[in-house]
Amino acid sequence: MRPGLRSAQLKEAASRPSKSQSEILIKDYNLIHLSTGDILRQEINNETELGLKAKQLMDKGILVPDNVVIGMINSQLNNNLAANGFIFDGFPRTTEQAVALDNLLKKKNTSISAMISLKVDDHELIKRLL
């Protein structure tokens, strides 16, 4: 991973998938979209060690622990070393995840360079849901 690599975290109102907004940023800045849900499904479908571990837990109704999710993110970063940057969509969600992600990125001589929070008026959210 290149030092100074651009990374951003994207937060958006749940009524509209943040992927739609991230697609614009991805196209304009040639970034890679990292969504934990997409990564989990990909790792499970590819039957990777982490994917199989996650599937075993999920099949038992147990949440996938942060260390497994961080491991999957690490794999994605390692598989995209030439990337111009990443968008972490909906991750981290907890302080523990944020600390783990910061530690992972420090090991790679980079960090989150932007936080993007998309806000939508409550009235608009209700209108979209109905």
C-alpha cells in the first residue's frame, strides 16, 4: 500500500444505500469501495479461512467478531496495493472497530484522510420510506 493513500469513511442515512453515493466518489477519484457486508459475502463465497470462520459463527447466530472483520479488510487492502484509495462504507461502527482499523492502517503507513457524513432531512427520509 502506498504511503499517503487516500481513505475515507462514508456514512449515509439508511433510507438510501450509501453505495449510490460512494459510486460517484469511486468513479471520480478511482477509489475502491469496501463494505463489510460485501466483503463478508465475498469471503464466504470464496471459502477463505476467514470466510469459513465467519460462516460458522453466522450459522450459529453469532455476530462476526471485529478481529475477523479486520482480517477481511486487511486482505482487501493487501489485494489492492496499487489502489488510489478506499472508501470504508459503514465501517467502523464502534470505537473498538475504529481503533482496530487505525492500528491496521498505521502498520501500512497510512490513515483515514477524510470522514464523509451524508445527512438527509427527517421529512425527506419519511417520504422515501413511504
